[in-house]
Amino acid sequence: MTDESNGYCPHEGMGRFRCDGCGGTLFTSYAQTCPADRHRQWTYEYTCLGCGMVMGMDYKKVDE
């Protein structure tokens, strides 16, 4: 994997979150609510800066 000049250098076996529409990797995200119980799943929305497609990424706290 290579550093894409933004400080992010994924470890071996890791990928990047890519837009399903254009393949871009630059997104904007707006503040959203999340559940008080952080063990519940919630979704953040990301808008691709390349084509405007809105994508959702699910998050869930995992106990370590």
C-alpha cells in the first residue's frame, strides 16, 4: 500500500472506503446523532466530493 500524501498509510490487507459511483476516496460528512448506547449500531452518511453520491457506513462499538 502507498501513502496518498494525506498521512494515511494503510496496513497490509487494508483497503480504502471508495465511492461506488466514481471510485473516489474524498468525502464530506455532516454531524449526525448517534445512540446514547454506543453498543448499538448506527450509520454515518458520507457524500462523495467527486460525484455527489451519498453512502452510508455502519459503526458499532466492539468491546475489547
